[in-house]
Amino acid sequence: MIESISIAGVATYDAIGVKIEDLKKVGFIYGANGTGKTTISKLLADSSSPDFSSCSVSWKGGIPLQTLVYNRDFRDRNFGKGKIDGVFTLGEATKEEKEAIERMVAELADIKTQGLQKKATLDRLKEEKEKAENIFCEAAWDDVFKKHKPAFKDAFEGVMASKAAFRDKLLDQAASNNSTLMTRDELEAKASTVFGTAPVKLPLINQIDFARLLELEADPIWAKMIIGKSDIDIAKLIQALGINDWVNEGRGYIRDTGVCPFCQEETITESFREQLALYFDKSFEEDTQRVKALTAEYAVASQVLVNLLEEIETKEKSNPDSKLEIELFSAKLKAAVAQLQANEKLVESKGKELSRSVELTSLKEQLEGLTSLIDTANGAVKKHNKIVDNYATEKSDLITAIWRFLVEEHRTAITQHTSDITGRQKGIDAVSNQRTELLKKYAELDANIKEANKNVTSVQPSVDEINETLKAYGFLSFEIVPSKEDTNQYQIQREDGSIAESTLSEGEITFITFLYFLQRAKGGLTEDSVSDERVLVIDDPISSLDSNVLFVVSTLIKAILDSVKKDLGVIRQVLLLTHNVYFHKEVSYISGKAELNADTHFWILRKKNKISEIQPFLMENPVHNSYQLLWRELKNHEHSDSVTMQNTMRRIIENYFKILGGYHYDDLIASFTESHEEQEICRSMVCWINDGSHTIPDDLFIQTHDDLKEKYLDVFEKIFINTQHHGHFKMMMGSPVQTPETTA
């Protein structure tokens, strides 16, 4: 059934519109002509129309039912084409068949009610689950994301724009992440390398090869005293004087002239030459050449090593990503260079004094220290480069490790939430399965009902019932007969056999149209639709009907309302809209002393300043009789425009003073002796009575300014004061009745 109706932006409804809420099985909407009743019926007939793009209809359980709307469009649609569609009913079924179908229909309605209850429960459980998820979502965002974002922002890539996405990621990691648990410090240290700008490979520092240098330093030639052959005669003198190096150097100055390079005498004999040659023999020459060669090699090796080390120092000092402990390296390099320079001096002195024994200081410790620093730096470079080579893997592993850390830090809250959601989901699944079973039963039973309807439904019983009702209420000159041309099509025929549609009076058309609508309400245009649940919307069904037929229509509608309230039949809800006070009173009358019914709600539809407004009265019927209604309208004059209010006052004056009291209008006008303006306002009211309609309260429209409403209302009250009927005015307006003395 319909739970609420929102209507705006169409006809007399402005952009704000009105909302008719808390609809029950039966709803009555009273309103004068032009207040917007038909617009409501058209909306319910076709809410998909573009005209109603700003309107909506809310159904119980979100399940729309077939909606049958009786209004002028219904009459034009069904009686404007010369033929009437046949209506299938259970008229030809046996009592047993009808009862069987009715039982199935009742069971179907019960299953549907259970299904709606299950859906309501399911919606509530889903809403509770969603609420719990949202609460956890906010907690995860505040306690996890915001807290750890500064350090681990890169790990949150892809889930930072959505709280729900972050929550789902956290729960998924809690269920599947089994990586090694690391400390926050470890994660932050690794994140400083892995996160941020993607790292690039670093070059290795060249290794230094100082093995040859150490070999040169350790060569025994440096400690060896290189002198001539000792068994030569001249050897004794040279060695005794310790002039071995001096003589050896002097040999280079001896010329073939025999002149001594030192004393310049011809003392260099052939024999002396031979003695020198024997003294400085081959072994001496070999040692001498070795010293020279090793001295040169040592100088080159030293320079190469220093150049290499200084190049490393310079390069690493300018490298912001250097892994070398550069300060320690520079200190060790400085010490090594100093030692090399000292050794070079010793080597040079050995070359000049071959007979001298020198001892070079080994650079092994200094060079191994430098090498160790380089090896350590290269180890760090290799580790860095390995991370670069496996950057995607390293980053993925780090992100996984971070999520494991986050999960463990909030394990208690996650476990509690997961347990809660799991329990709620089990409840949802259980209710969902129960609802699925009900839907299955519903479909099976609905199919059985449709199959049963095929065997017992017919269109003729609905035609017979319409004809019988026409005859029972004096419509004897026409009846509904089958069309000779089309199956399941009917026409209205006169007694002489002529088609009567074009010659029917307005009242006859209205009555037969409504009778046909009632058959549609009980049956269907197809055999399959006979037992479909439905909602009826009836918009002013009594236009152009006399009082006798109006009573018949109200009686027929009351029978439907009674069935709806008792959940009998396939009609689940009726919404009736009317402008006729008498008809409203008749059709809404509740027998017995009970004046309230929880299945029935009432509304009054008004138009103020050309805009429709609605006032709910819930279970209280606002329409008791026409005279009371007029006073009720006047009490609510703030919801009415000036035209409606003036018509209302006119009707009250006419009913109370003219019809019931026998007053002459001139007497009413003459009672105003102190104010000419008030007298003229009273005169205008009398003029309205003489010129106006005597039917419904909105037939007379006289344009006045809204700011005069209070003046007219004041004059209206003074009419009762001047005629000594102020007590009646106060009673009808709901004010305490005062004594004449008090009034005076």
C-alpha cells in the first residue's frame, strides 16, 4: 500500500509542494473544487509522467501495487471509444471454487505480509550492520590512518581518498597478512630508503691493490749492504776506508786517458782498472741494477696508489649518497701518504748509498684500514643496489610489513568488530534465506491462483451485475451487451437495440462509469490479473448524480471500505477525494459509537493565494456537516485566501440568519450605525448572498486584497454582536461563551 505522497511543481502545487504522510488502509481527502484533488489522482494513475518529475509515491516495503484510479480520465478512457473492455471476475465459479481461491488469496496476502516483515527486519539488520561498519570506519580513520600517515603515507596509497576503502583494507590485512612483525623503528628506517623518490643504483668504489707495494717494501735488497768483492787486493783499502759508495760513483768519471778523476794524475793504470772491475763484479752490478729498478717501481707504485686514494676521497666527498666514512678515510689516507713519503726517502737514499742498509716501514696496516673502509662502503652500496634491483618487491614487502604492524597494534578492536559484523551478517543471511523461501512460496501460490482463475473466471458475471444494479436503481432504458464484432468487448444499448453512448445523460454516464470501475476493482482485464492486489483511488464519483444515486454510490464504496479494513478480497487500500460535504459525511460514517478508526486517516486540501496546502487530521473526521464545516473553515482562515474566507462567511450568514433565523438582510446592514465602512462591508456580504451559488463553498469568486481579511472578519463578528447572537459566534469559533452583560 501507499505510505506517503509528495507532490510539487505541478498545477496548483508550488516547488515546495505538500506531503501526505502516514497513509492507512483508508484515506479521505476533502477539498473544494480547484484545490488540487484531481492532480493527486493523476499522479497516482501515472507517476512516471514527465509532469510529475518533482513528485514521488512511497510504497510499503518498496513494492508498488496495481493502482486503479477513478476520475474523469477513467471515464474518457473507457467510455470514449464506443466499446467497453470486459472485466474478468469469479462470477461463474462454484461456492467451493470461490472459497478455495479466496483461501489461496488470503494465504498469498499472509505470505506477502510475512515477506514485508522479513524485508523490514532485513533492512533494519542491514542498517545496523552499516552503522557498525561506519563507526569502525571512523575509528580506523582517526586512530590508524591519521596517526600513522606522516610516517607511512606511501603504504596507504590507493586508500587515502576513502574512509571505507581504508577500513576494508585494514580488515582484509587482518585476515590475510602473516608477514614477519617488525618494530616501528625498523619500519621507519626501511621506509626512509624505500619510500619517497625511487632510489637509483650507486657505483662501487674501486678497490685498491697494494700487494706489489708491500712486496717492494719487504724486498731484502733494502737491508743488504751492497759492496765489492772482498778477496781483491784493493778491497781491503776500500772497505777499510769505507769508501765503497764513493769509489763506485767515481768509476763513472774514469776516462781512457789514465788520468785520475780525483787527483788528476796519471795514476789509472791498466792494473788498477782490472782491480776495480774485479771488485765491482757481476753480483755487485746485479744488486745495483735491482736497487735502481725497485726504487723506480716503488716510486711509481706509491704515486699510483696515492692518486687512486685521493681520487676516491675527492669523489666520495662530493657524493651526497656516499656510503664511505669519509672523515675516517681522509685521516687514514693522510697517514698513509706520510708514511709513503718517508719510505720513498729511504729508498732514494739506498740508491745513493748502496752499502747502506735501510728498513722501510710497512704500510700494510694503513692500507688495510683504507681497504676495510672501502669494503664497508661497498657493502652498503651493494645492499642499496640490491634494494634498487628489487625495488618493487622491497616496497611491496615493506608495505605488507607496515600493515601487519598496524593490524597488530589494533588487533583487539579489529577482532571485536569482525566478530560483531560476522554475527550480524549471519542474522542477515538467515532472514534473507527465510525471505527467499517466502518469495518462492509466493510465486508458486500466485501461479496456482492464476491457474485456478483460468478455469472459473468470466466477463459475463461483471456485465450481469452492472445491469442488475442499473435496473435496481431505476436506469431501465439501457444496458450493457456484448459487442457483435470483438471478443470481450461490450457496448451500452437502448431498449430498441441502438447504441446509447452518445445519448446518455451526464448522470447516467457517471453512474455506469462508476459501476464499471467497481467491477474493475473486483476483477481484472485478464484472467491472470483477477487476484492481483490493488489500490483504489476515487476522485469525486458523485458529480451530476441525484441524492438517491449518491446514496447508492456511498453505500457501494462503504462496502468496499469495510472489506479493506477486514483484509478481505484483493483491495488493500482506498484513497477517496471529494468536494461534496454530504457525500463525504455519508461515505466516512462509522456505525456504532466508535468515532475513531486506526485504519482511517483524514485530510483537508485548501488553496491559499493560488497555492495548494494540506492539513492532516489523522483519525479525527474534520467534516461533520456542512454548517460545522463552514465554521471550521473560518477558524482556519489563516490557511485560506480572501476569496475562500469571504465565501465561507457568506454561507454562514445565509444559513444562520436568512434560512434559520428569518432575518432580512436590510436589518443586518442597518445594525451598523457608527461606521459607514463597516456598513458597506456588511452590504457587500449581503450582495454576495444574493448573487452567489447555493451549492459548494467555492462557487463564488470575488477578488479582494488579503490585507482586508481581518476587517471583513471583524465586521462578520459584529453582525452577531449587533443581533445579540455573539454567544453563538463564540461557541462555533471555539471561544468561551460569555453572558450578555459581559459581552456588553
